Amino acid sequence: MSVANLHHVLLRVQDVDRSRRFYEDVLELRFGEIPVGEATTGIWRGNPKDGSLLATQAGDTFVILAPPLEGTPADDRASEYRIGVDHLAFGVDDTAALEGLVERLRAAGVETAGIETDPALDKPYVSFRDPDNVQWEYYSV
């Protein structure tokens, strides 16, 4: 079997509204709402009867935000010290896009070292963490 692309990544977030504001205001990603019913939401924290997933597209890949599952601790945060996804990395067209990202991150009070160079790939990138502590990286491709 040949894989054509990465179709989607679903991120569980503690506060969907907070995460949406961060991703839209700082990362300039625009999310649409996908209404879902109890078949999907019944396992979310609080077991709501309906709700929405938030989706945006990064190239061919959809990034989807969803509320936490029932039983997720209210103070849970992402950690690379657990098995699972370590970080997300996206490509942008040029270094100017990285410069703009650094400005928006710093204006929003998000910690970043600014534009760095990946020693293995010899590519400029910016690294930072989202409100749930997921590490994001943007690379100039």
C-alpha cells in the first residue's frame, strides 16, 4: 500500500475556545466548525449531546481540535516524556514567514528562541509551545 499524504491530525485540547483563539490570532490558521452529534460527543468530558470539531487545513493535511475525553484530568498537558506525538512541524514558503511568526508569538507572550537553524537539516525554523504545551515547529522549506 502506498500512502499519498497525512490526511489529518486530531489534537485534544483542554479549552477549545482558548486554543482556537491562539491558533487563529497567533498562527493565522482559520478554523471551520464541523457539527457532530452524540455518537462523537458522548465520550467527551461532560458527555454533551452535540458539539463541534474545529478543522483547518495545512497543505493537504487537516488539523482538527477536539475537547478532552471523559476522564482526562483538568490539569493535563502535553508532554514529550510520554509515548505518542512529540511535536508537529509545518513548512512555510520562506524565512520572512518565520520572522512574522516570531513577531506574533512574542507579541502574544509566547516563549520562543526565535529563528534557529536545525543542525541535522540545515534549515531555519521556529519552535514554540501552544496553550496545552504541544510543541510546534515551523520550517522554511
